[in-house]
Amino acid sequence: MRTEFAFELPRGYLDESGTVHRHGAMRLATARDELVPLRDIRVRENPAYLSVVLLGRVITRLGTLPAVHDGTVEQMFASDLAFLQDFYRQINAEGHTRAAVACPHCEESFEVELAGSRLGES
């Protein structure tokens, strides 16, 4: 069973030395991953913070960073956070990184690969 999925951030995480990290991996969440953040005071004070803490637990690598944690996720660009939230939902709800979409012009349905592909590629 596949439990880890590669991804490529749309913009990339910019670390303190100016290096951009775009390629990473996320593992499937466990029940514990979803329960532990609910005890976090930051989440209790601001429920929107749940996704930051949760993503900090399930992202296993990002570029050459030695570790990824909620502080890393806090510093990401909003577009990358939105991408990771969608990616999390996709792999944990569906068990894969493909999404069904429809062409806005001809309305034909097809699947796109979310993991590791660049915009415009499938």
C-alpha cells in the first residue's frame, strides 16, 4: 500500500537563506495526526490554524530542509498552503493524487495528476 506521495509546490517555500524548496512528500494521515492538533492551544484559539499544525505533522520532506514542522508551514505562501490543503484532502479521502476535472470549453471529463506535475502537464 502506498503511504507517501510526492508533490511540487506552485511557488515554493523560501527559507531564511533565500533557497526555494518546491519538491516534497506527504504521508497519509493517521487518526492521531488528526486528533493531536485539537489539543493545541493555537488551534483552540483559532480553528483555522488546524491545517497548519496538521500539515506540519504529515509533510515528510521539503526540498533540502532537514525537517518540516508547523513553523515551516506558517511561513509558506498562501497559494502553497492552499495547494497542500487540497493535496492532503485528495490523498486522504481518495487514496491517490488524481483529480477528475472537466474542460471548461468542451466539457469533456478527464483526470489530472496533482502530485509532482507542473501546471499545464498531466
